[in-house]
Amino acid sequence: MLCCAFKRPPWLGRLKNYQFPSSIDPLTNLMYVLWLFFVVMAWNWNCWLIPVRWAFPYQTPANIHCYWLLVDYLCDLIYLLDILIFQTRLQFVQGGDIITDKKAMRENYLRSQRFKMDVVCLLPLDFFYFKVGVNPLLRFPRCLKYLAFFEFNNRLEAILSKAYIYRVIRTTAYLLYSLHVNSCLYYWASAYEGLGSTTWVYDGEGNSYIRCYYWAVKTLITIGGLPDPKTLFEIVFQLLNYFTGVFAFSVMIGQMRDVVGAATAGQTYYRSCMDSTIKYMNFYKIPKTVQNRVKTWYEYTWHSQGMLDESELLVQLPDKMRLDIAIDVNYNIVSKVALFQGCDRQMIFDMLKRLRSVVYLPNDYVCKKGEIGREMYIIQAGQVQVLGGPDGQTVLVTLKAGSVFGEIRARVSESLAGRAPGAVMLKTNNKPKVAPGDPLIIPPKAETPKLFQAALAATGRLGGKGPLAQLRWRLKELKAMQETQDSSISPIPPKSPVHQRSPVASHKAPAHPGEEMCSKSSDSLVTIRVISTAHEGEEILAAEISEEEGKKEK
């Protein structure tokens, strides 16, 4: 005996273990969108085929049971499953909460307008077949399930990357359906008048549907070239066709214009901005080199990211959603920056919401030495060269995608704001680590000369007229403090340790020629003197340096 064992397909095992979900999210569940597709196909069967079966002689006793009725009841089964299984499991929002309870979802559906329309769609008018015969018009209520069609459109547009293509197809289908119904009405009118009875009606030759459809196209589009109607019925029918055609085509053209306009709105905005900028530059006679770079920036920005400013797209979203998008787009880059290692997570999130995209052209300067900047840059794509050297054209460092520069300013800002991680990094990393032999991008700052230090110490608050008046006011204050200190029992330490008071006590400013006031540095190596002259308003400022300090300066 021979025996063989058949292996069960793996998909059959998965199908056996599959459990239908107890609740369905109608906004994100792709299975529900697929089911709506089958419901819409059943709805289209009724909408397109009921007029054909009513007007044209395509439904015959020979094919009515094996073809027409079989598909009809299959569509009815899809309608029934949609009511019993899917619509009663749809989640809904109530009071800000997503309701997933079975009883609540079922009661919500039973109270809705959708349930009433679904019940009307399945009215069992087919029982009248036993009395009047199989009349397709008795199935007309099946066309009232149009809510499923509009819901399918909304769900499909939400998941398509280029929804405008589907909108164009849908608008074209509206036009084709209008012509389809008109062709059915024309054949019915021809049969009512008698096929071939006049020159206006269909003569009964060739393919009846194609010839009637051709007549409908010429009538609704008002091309002309049709035979004139003869009877009153034909005249009224033709007038109604013309009026309907004008109205239908105006609506279709308006919808098509809106669809195409929405699809090209971004490019229209880009062209408008570019044209306005060019007009502005021409009005102020901007050099052609600058104009060419501006045009290049517009074109490169549009072709590289498909928009001019991505922040304009997110301005309508709430802060939480903008943060979620910013995290998905920029968090992987920001998390690798050493400046933000160990920082509070909320601080990083706040910074992510403030990031914005900036596009630079080749050979553009991002920042120059000596400029005041408050930005930190993270390179997303491309390269940045750090130039230096005697001529300022030597490439010192090449920064690639993922690199960061300008973070020193961010450290200073964080330390001033009282952020602990930023302050710690500012203290520990205030000096860059330079390996031996590496070129210094920013040379160390020279030490302030002691003569200048003494002059700064001698100057006081702003006031008076001119620098000599400021020195005179400051030295007067120092002498008054010295008097107070000498007359007190417990000497008070001076406010500024870099000054030494003059032993000459005076409560008034020097007014006689030859009177002087002085201020010395803390090491007594630099002395600043202010000497009065015979001319009113004139004073002499003298700076003295000791011999030891002079030798050091040399």
C-alpha cells in the first residue's frame, strides 16, 4: 500500500488562529479600508447596472438566474455583513475618550443616521418579483448606500501619498456616470417612441449601448451635429438634456479646476514668491550676480525639499503634534551632539521645536569671524569648510553631515539661564583640546596691559563731561572714602582692592593750578595722575610706570 501525507499550508494555520478584532479604528485600520472597497464595489454594481438592466434588453429570462440575480444577492450579502460585523465594531470618541466597549459601539451605530440608511438599502422589495416579475427598479434603494462611498474616499485619500491622482480619477468617473445614465435614458426614449420611427431616435442597428453613449456624449457636451427632434416628447427630452449637460459640465469643470489647483498649490506658491522677489530686485536695481544667486537658492530649495519653509506646514498643528514630528525628524541628529549629553529630556524637546531648516548654496558663508551670532548649526546634508590662515582661504577643517558648530554660544546661553548641565560643561570644557601640531582656529586672547588696567580702575561711573571729568569724579570719591577710613575707629576695607588712596584729604575738587589726584594699581607699578591747570576746564592726565615694569614691557 502506498500512502502520502499532505502538509497543511502555513497561511491556513494562521487563518485558523486569527481572531476578528472586537473593535475597529475607522481612521487608521487598513483592514477596514479594504472592506470598504468591497462595499463600494457592490454599491457601484447597483448604481451602474440597474439603469442598464432597466433600459436596455440585456436582462433576459435565460441569464437572469445564473448571472444577474446571483451577483445581486452577493452584493446584498456584503451589505448585510457590513451592518452586522463591521459597523457595530467601529470605535468612536465621546467626551474626549475613545470608546471600545462592544455594547456602547453597537448602541452608537443603532442611533446614527448611517444605520437608518443601511436599513432602507436592504428593504426586501424583491418579494414583489413574484407579482410583477424581475424589475431592476425594485433594487433602486440599494443605491442609497452612498455614505460608504464617501467614507471610502476620505480614508483612501488619507493613506495615499498623491491623493490628487485619485481625485482626478473620481471626478472623471462622475462625468462618465452622467453620460452612462444619459445613454440609458436615450435608449428608453427611443424605445418609447419606437426604434427607428424618426430620424432623432436610435435606429436599432449596431451595438445599442455604444451608439447611445455616443449620442449622450455629443448631447451633454453640446457638440452639435445631431438630428433635430420631431415630436413634442423629443423636443422636451432634448431641452432637458441640454440644460442638464450645461449644469453637469460646469460642476465637473469646477471640480477638476479645484483638484488641479490643490495639486499644484505648492508650486504656484513657489513661483509667486520667486516672481515677487525678482520684481523687487529689479525695482531696486540689485546687481545681476546677487539676483542669480537668489534665483539659484529658490530653485535649489524647491527641488531639494519640495517647499520653501517647512514650518508653514506645521503651524496649524498643536504643540504636542509638532513636537512628535520634530522628534521623528531631528532627534537622532540632536541626540548625538556632545553638548546635550546628560541634559534634561524636556530641554531637548523644547529645543527640537525651535529647530528650523536653512539651505545654503555652495561658496556661501554661514558665519564670519567677529560676527555676533546666537545660533547653533547641525549639518543635515552637505559639507562646511572652516577657513583661516594669513589669507583667510586655508581650509582648516571640513565638517560633514551630522557635525555641529556654533555650540559655544549655546553653552553660554545655557549657563546664563541657570541650566546645570550647560553650566558644568561651560566650566569643564571652556578650552578646546588641541593636539600638538594642530593649527589653532581661534588664537588665544592677549593679556590686558597693566597701564590699561590702571586706567580702567581709575574710571568710575558714567557722568560729567569727557573722560577727565570721570577720572576726577572717581578720584574724589576715593579720597572721601580714605578720609572716612582714617577718622573711623575700625578701618573699613576699600571697595576696590586695585586702588590706593591719596594721603591728601580734600572735600572739594582741585580748583588751583598744580593740585593733583592719583590712583595706583594694586602692585604700585602703574600710577595715574590728574593735574589741574590755570585754564578752566583743562586738566592733565599723566601715567607713570616704574623702571621694573618698563623693563618688562620692553
